[in-house]
Amino acid sequence: MVTSVPRLVIAAPSSGSGKTTVATGLMAAFASRGLAVSPHKVGPDYIDPGYHALATGRAGRNLDACLCGAELIAPLFAHGARGCDLAVVEGVMGLYDGAAGQGELASTAHVAKLLRAPVVLVVDASSQSRSVAALVHGFASWDPEVRVAGVILNKVGSERHEDMLRDALDASGVPVLGVLRRAPQVDTPSRHLGLVPVAERRSDAVEAVAAMASQVREGCDLDALFALARSAPALPGAAWDAAEAVRVSPPPPPPVPDTLGPRPQTLVRPGRPRPQTPDGLKVIALAGGAAFTFSYAEHTELLAAAGAEVVTFDPLRDEQLPEGTAGLVIGGGFPEVYAPELSANEPLRKAVAELALSGAPVAAECAGLLYLCRELDGQPMCGVLDATARMSERLTLGYRDAVAVSESVLAEAGARMRGHEFHRTVVEPGAGAAPAWGVRAPQKRVEGFVQQGVHASYLHTHWASEPGVARRFVERCLTS
């Protein structure tokens, strides 16, 4: 089986060069031509895919060779791009920047090679002229396996400036496929963790995406870009399939030697009986809305493939969990921005606490961890965990190799997974009597909480790398 979807990777020399503007604008511009465009993002970023989804009408999907493994990049891409006319992949950071200390792993260049896709380099030309040729030459020649096949010049000041840039690039052998002038109207607001998600500013985001598309249509050679995308060779191998992944996922690995200290036993408390769900209804509630915007599309697909009905609810608006809820998944987001509103929804906070106390499976990552705490920045939260959370000036960021310290609804004790941390909050204490994970870098520590059916942690994980996590969670929903 082969995948022949035309595809482009949009990269840049560094962050802040305009990748998101160009990638999102291209997605929207091609979609407006009637093409089915598949949007992708390199790395663990949750926010850019929201803008991609708005531009294309399809789920934005991540391609993270660190979280999922290099062997899954092409299958996950083929899954997301199935039936599409074009795929646009937005890179992360600079073209060759990958996981810290691990060479090219998870870099845009790494993913481009795995996808055998041509790269278009977006260059912020606002403070240079002839030097642009040296920059492009360096990026195009650094790794012969990376095909830098075109340049889009961003933030060009005038026609004269454009002429100087084009003259300089004439001898580089890399064609100029677009020139974008400075346009503040396409800027998107940022805050402590990056862009403000689409769910928090939908009408403004729609206008911003429309402005990006207009700028790209006016400044880029769409026909040449599509021809370049069509030059990508076929990718061998089958597309990833959630049902197949769940079916053939291996049993949990045997426990590994624990060098992080004694392993506490899973904390078990007597709980209230959980209300019976209607016959045949196996509902897993998924937190959504403006406060909880971080979720990988594959998680929902895996849960559904494992036999669950996934129903999204909004903790800012809904006062009860979906009818028949047998399990709860609360992903990442920005509860710190909405702490007063989340706190004010007391009926839902009580419903979440009662579900957790009943022993039902609850999986909470980062924002979900904060929501389950006793309080967040002084505002009462669900009180499932005897911990408090607060904003901090310090950014915690990076990939983590983790081992499950305690048996939980997600993993056997001793199972290994790779995760990612990205937050400016602190939870005190950082771990419960039965911690969720042990990590060895940047320092050896345990973190998170396992408590009855609750698994709460700062670590974001991608279940496509371990489909057995979804199967185990659904099985616990049926038997707990």
C-alpha cells in the first residue's frame, strides 16, 4: 500500500519567522480552491492545529517523532491525509531544531525526510538584503537528504527591498515562491504559552485566518507550490488505523527495575457507589471548550475503537457530566485563565468529584491535573486531589522519558512512556502517596497522582505510541 498525497513542509530558520502565517494561509487558500487539504503540525504543539482546522475544516494533527517514534510518522500522516488532495505540514522552531540533546530527532528536517516531502523555507527578510542568499544556501546545503525546494520571503518592506532579495537569491538555485509584505492584521495574539487558542477567540480567529489566506493568495505562486507538492514521491506502507492499533497492541511490558526509590502501593479508598449507566452505553466524557483545548485527535479515535462513545462537554458551561459517563478524560489547556469561571461552576465540580470518588477511571493531563486540585490560584476546584496549584514565572518545557511508578487505569507499574511537559504552573505537593510517573531528566523525581481510578499528571502523552493505554482505560470503564 502506498500514499501518494501531494505534500509540502513549511519550515523556517527560526521561530518567529512566519511559519504559522504561511502554513495556515496556504491551507486556507488551497481549501478555498475546493481542494481537500490535510493539516499537520510537527511536534507536540496543540494550538497551531486549531488554526489549521479552522483553515481546512479537518482535524489538525501532530507529527511528533519523539512522542510517537519515527516509525509512526508516515503511517499517522497517511491516516490524516487519507482522501485529501494536498497536505501541508507546518514545522516547529528552526528547520534543524529537534529534541534537546538528541540530534535531529523530532525536528522539522527529520519529519520532512520521513515523509519524503519537499521543504519550503519561510525567511523573515525584514532586516536583511543580500545576506538572505547565504542564509538560504546554508539551510539548503546543510543536510543533502533534506530537499529545500523553495523560499517564501516574509515581512518584505517595499518593491525595492523585494528586488534586492530576489537578485541575491538568483544564484542560490532555490526559487522564490512567494513574497509577503508586512501585514499586522494577520497577527495573532500570544500569551504565556504561545498563541491564544481558536476556541477562545473564534470570531477573531476566523478573520485572522481569512487575512492569512488573502495575503498568501496575493503574494505566493499557488500553482508552483502545488506543482512542488505533487513532486513528492509515494510513501510505502499502510496508513495508521485506530481499530487495528487497539486490536494488535501488545500486552503491557514487564516491570523494569526501579531506580527512583521505593514504589508506593496504589492508594485505595472506599468510595461511593457509581450511578449505573444505561445498558449498552459506555460513555467517556472528554473535557473541551475554551479552558481545555489540548487534545490529540488520535486519542478520541483510539477510545472509540476500543469500544467507547466519546462525548465532549464544556466545564465552563455544562453543569453535569454527559449522561451515562463511565470515565473521564481531561486534557491540557488554560484553566489558569478561566479559574474564576471554572470555580463558579460548582455543580460540575461536585459531579467530577463524585465520579472520581466512585472509583471511575479519570485521566487528567496538565490542565486536567490543575482542575482536579483543591484550588487553583486561590479558586476552589474539584478537590479530588489534596493539592493546590498556582501560576509561576518559570516555564517548564521538554520531552520526558517516564516510567509508571504505580499501577493505574492507564498503565501497569513499570511501563515506560515518553511524554512532554509545557506549563507555567506549580502543583504542591508535586506527587501523591502513589505517584504517577518517575522521570530521570532534567532531574530524577516522581510526579503526579494515582488515586483509586484517577491518573493525574503534568505529562502530555500520545496514545498512538501505546494504543494499549486506550484499551486499558476503556476496559476499566467497563469493569470498575
